[in-house]
Amino acid sequence: MHQNPCPLDAQERREVAEISGAGDVTQVLERQWRIPTPLRRMLQGLSGLCTYVKSPFVTKPPAQPRRKIDVRTLNQCPEGYPRLAAFLDADENFMLYRRFGFLQARVLLYKQDELRELERELDRIDCIDQHSNDKSVLKSREKDDKVTNTRKNMIGKIETKLKEYSEMLLISRDLVALNRPPHRDYTSVKSYFDEEAPLCDVESYIYSREDIVALKPGRESAWLDSFIEGLLQRFACRLIRCIFRTSDLQKKTNPEETNIILYSRDRIGIVVSLIILVTILALLITPVYLLWHFTSGPETASTTAVMITIFGCFTLLFSLTLSKFTSAKRQEILAAAAAYCAVLVVFVGNVKQNRTS
């Protein structure tokens, strides 16, 4: 015979109601069982954890639409300096400006002669003190400052002029170190000036070609970049534009509106890197295969002459590749060519030794 469960008092009913979020389960528990205190606390903790886990999904605000990327296009800018600035900013290789080499030389010459004059004046003051009765002022700076401030003031002027001259000298050194723009980049900017005339004739600086410098350092294989870009311009089609133009570049210079077609330098650089890689592999594999083919047969005077010709031709091609694709110095090219030729000779020697053994 079953006993009825002990009834819950009012306090326990309230605790059970707080613990459980489901009213039906609470009513069943109240009717059937008397919940111990540890179990009530455990249920209360689980209920709080469930509430914490569910609350972020319940109260999460709706997702906001993503903001579009702002791109400054040429047509958005007024004609003149604003549109010219947007055009130069469209391609970092178009950042071409004057370095004013003539003015730098004039300023440096002027400040240099100012220092010469101050130097001569300081020598005159020293000579006067040397022939005076009190020659100790030349041996003590402190005493000289107490007697007269002439030399002190002169040193102050020299310091000021020397600082200005040194700063200008270092700035000129940095400007002289800037490279001249590649022919294709200069021609592109000049063509824009010829067709659009963004500035008046007096302020069209691009025609001072000998004074133009590029802010971006030139690539080691800039001529190959220009060659590939020229091919892309010549055989321009929708497929080529989709491959070599980014969406931002398409927005900046829309060919349908501006008649300007610019290609991504990064994507052109990938093609250039692939060409250089294939060239290097060809220079390494082709002579090895040819030498292996000629050493497989009987050695005669003709085969020896052919192998020497292979050595010379491929070493010459390797040297030309280094000089065109890299910025290696002459001694570095000579060392690399000697090492390349030595590798081929060692390969031939090892092949012959293996065949005789």
C-alpha cells in the first residue's frame, strides 16, 4: 500500500516555482515529491545558467547592413587640381613631382658662401687677438666671454647658418637619391596632361622632364612590367580587364566615362614573377639535359666543341638574365656566372665518371 507524498509548505512551493521555469514540471514535482534543499539549489543554478546561455540569442539586435567601401572616383572630383590629384592617386607609380634641382643648387651655394664669409670673419677675430697684448683669450673660452662677446656672437651665427646648411644638404641628398620615373609611367602622366589639360600651361610641371622624380622605388624588372602592361593595353578585352583590374580600380577610373584603363600592378607583378621563375628553371634544366644527351654517346672532337658552346651560350644567357631581372652589381654577376658555369662542368664530370665506372 503506497503512502501519499508529504505536502509542501508555502515557502517550499515558492522556492520550487523560482527554481523551475516550466510551470507544468513544477506542479508535478509539487504534487509528487518533496524536493530536498541541495537539489533545489542545483536546479536553481542550472536554471540561471540556461537563462544566461539563452539570453544572448534572444536579445541580440538585428544585423546592420554592411557599409559600402568609399572610393574616390575621377568624375567625383572637380576639374583642375582636385581631379589631377585623384588621377595621380589612382596608381602609385604616377606619383611624379619636380625635385627643383636648380633651386636646391642655388640655395646650397648661397648658404655655403654665407658660411665662408662667417669663417673668414672668425679667422679675422682670431688674428686680431693673436697680435694683441693679451693672448690668453685664445686659450680660455670663459675669459674671452667675460672680456668681449664678439667671438661668442660670431659662433652663434655660425651655428645657426651651419645647421640650416646641413639640413638643406641632407634634404638635397635624399631628393637626389630618388629615381627618375620609368619611361612608360612618365608617358602615361604626360598623355593625361596632353589630353585633359588639368592645369594651365604655366603650372603644367610634367613637361620639365629632367627635373621629374618618382616617389615609389622602381622594380628590378620594371621594363618587363612595362612590356606586359603594353601587351595588355594592346590586346585589351573584357576577359583581360576582369583578370587584371580590381573592383576599386574599376570604380576609380571607369573606362566608359574617363577613357582611362589602368591595370593592377600587383597582378601584373604575379605574371612577371612567373615569367622570371620559368626563365630560371629553363636556364637550369635545359643545359643539364643537353649536356647529358651529348655525354651519353662516344666522346669526339665535335661533341666536345658542342658542349663548350653550350657552356658559353647558357652562361651568357644567365648573365644577361641577372643584369636584366635583378639589380646585381658587376662583380656579383661575374661571381654568379662563374658559379653557374662551374656547376655545369661538375655535372659533366660526374656523368662521365659514372659512365666509365
